[in-house]
Amino acid sequence: MCNDYRLKVDLDAIARDFDGVKIRLSYPEGIPNTGPREDIRITETAPMIRAGAGGGEAELVMRRWSWPGPSGKPVYNFRSEGRTFKEGRVLIPTDGFYEFTDQVPKAKLKHKWLFTIKDHDAFMIAGIVRTTPDLGDCFTLLTTEPGPDMAPYHSRQIVVLPRGDWASWLDPSVPAADLLRPAPAGTLEVAAIR
């Protein structure tokens, strides 16, 4: 499942996307000093967007991707089916995510595929945040059944939220089942990286 994603668009572009859907984006911990990143990997710190104090507001903060599970292994993806997520909903900004398939012949590398969204520089992944005693707040990416664009590559898919659902995902009164679904056919574009 998704264990690597990228964020090459700048924070100003993300803020403009939020303005476009009538959500005011603020930076309560200051504007992060982060540049374009080709790879964001498990346990690294990355932008996370949570609900703000008032309606129509959201806050961008930097947090760790994954929390330690009961076995000590990082929880970086989390199945969404059958769960309500009444608290801790967040958005994870990205402009692409990677999936890996069987190894390249005569090499120890797997095929690497980049998935992006047609006609959008950036998009949001549905996530949740948990507070841990040692690490503080950490986020994970939610997954669902694969849509038609993802099914040839993996048996699961991260939840890509359409722009019109960003505010709804941050509102815990909106049923999670109404929002957490596979991306429709034609949503994702795929490119071979190796």
C-alpha cells in the first residue's frame, strides 16, 4: 500500500486551492519552512491539515506520518471500511503518490508507479490523526477498495477526496461512509518511474 508520496507544489498553491473551495487556511504554528519533496516516507514529518476553530477554517501544521502500532511497526495506512471516524479527521496534501509492483527482472528494485490527479496540481488524501505519548500527534492515510484506475496495480487504494468533499471530511458530523470511496474511473493518471 502507499508508503511513499510527494509534495512538489508550494504552500501558496495549496492555500489558493483552499480559497477556491471557500476554506480559509491558516498556519497556527507558523508557515513551515519546507520545499518541494519528491518523496515523503513513513516516519517523516509532512504537512497535515486539520479543522480550524470556526466553520470554513482549516489549519496546516507539520506532523509525523505514522504512529507505532501494537507490534511496534508503523501504522501508515488504515482501512476505512466500517469505521465512523468521529474525531481526528485530517487532510494530507500531495500532488502524487507511489505504488510498487513486482520486481524489475535482474534487479532488486520493484516497479515504481506515480499516480496523480488529472487537471489538478495538488489534491488531498483523507487521513486521521492520533496522539501518542512519545511522539505527539501523528497521521495516517486512509484506504479503501481500489477504483478502476488503481485495481491493475494494487488491491487497496488511498482515499483521494474530491475538492467538494474537503470541508465535509473535516466535519465529523458528516458520515464517513458518504466520503470514503474509491476514485471514479478516469480520476487518476499513472506514469512509470522505473
